[in-house]
Amino acid sequence: MTPGTTASVRIAGEPDDRNIDRYELDSARRALRLIKGNLGDRLPALVGEQIAAGNAFFRDHVQRSGGEQATGTVTIEATGLTAAGFSAWMTRAFTREDVLIAAQPEHYLMDMADPRGPHIVEALGEHVVGFRMGGWDESEVPGGTDRRHSLLTLDDDGTVFGSVSTSFREAAHGMTVELSVTLPATSAPEAVEQHLQHFSVEFRSWLLLAAAETNESIR
């Protein structure tokens, strides 16, 4: 290699390696579906030590933050899908564990049938955390916006350590999704930024699946 140059790989005749990236992503999704599907309920147990460490991490940050919190927001735009249509699909999808757990690689448990409230195990920042989502505090906002807010509590001792909110809004191009996460101030910005990335991946998955299952065109 000539000094100062950067190695690159691409399929002959193509300008870059974006198609290879897409093939890798598709392969990774297939592999995760297979592994998660075979593990089923055993999956959370495999990361039990990491859950305990992650819960302890955020419990400590709740105390260190002294009530101060940090919030981050990401906005996603979707063309060809309505907010009303997606909201209705999402309500139905929250009863389908396969859809929920497949939406993001770092979903380890998505149990919406738990009588104590939705039980989730996923990554927050560099940590795997087990938590429950409180009931949605729903509010209708003028302008065709469906906004919901929910508190997050650690699944081992009930400590409230954050919250999430979602907002679906009709737009000229289709719809806009606004997603926010709030966490203890001392755990930010790394954990907040990671979860905004997490949101982007899972909601893109859900938006595309919603479009496919409702015969709407989205891009």
C-alpha cells in the first residue's frame, strides 16, 4: 500500500461499499432472528450479570445526580405513512413479542404481557439494564400530534431512573416521529446519545414493517 493511502473494498463496477454494508446488515438481522428465536425466554438469563451491573450503575447515578436529569431528542421523518396509521399499527404491534424484540439488536427482553407493566431488557449506553415502563401518560396535542410519556423503573428495586416520550405528528411528506429519553444527569451525555441512536434503529424497523403490513409506501 502506498504510504498515506486508505484501504477500501467494493464490488467491481460499484462506486463504494454501500451494497456490501447492506448485505452485512441483512445477514446480521437474519443471524439475530435465528439466535434470539432459538433462545427465547433463556436470553435474559444469559445477560443476568450484565443486567445486575447495569441496574447498579443507573441506581448509583440517580443518587449522584440529586434529582438532576438530562434529556435528548431525535426526530425521524417518514414519507408515505400517516401518523394515525402508524399509531394504530404500533398499538397492535405491542402485543407481538417477535416484532418488538427484532426491531433492535440490543433488545434482550420485550415482555408487554407482564401484569406489573411492560418488562424490557436492553442496552442504555454501555450497560444492559432491566426495567419496567409505566403506563403511557397520553395527551392529545393540537395539530394532529399523538404524544405519550412513560416513566422507567429498575426491575429489581423499582427505582425511577428516567423516562421516555414519543410524539407522532402528521406532516406534508407523511409523518414525523419525535423521540425523547431522560436519564440521570451524571450518566449523560453518553447514555442519552446512545439511546437516541437506539431509538433511530428500532423506530425505522417499526416504520418500515408498518408500511409493509399496511400496504403503505414508505421511504
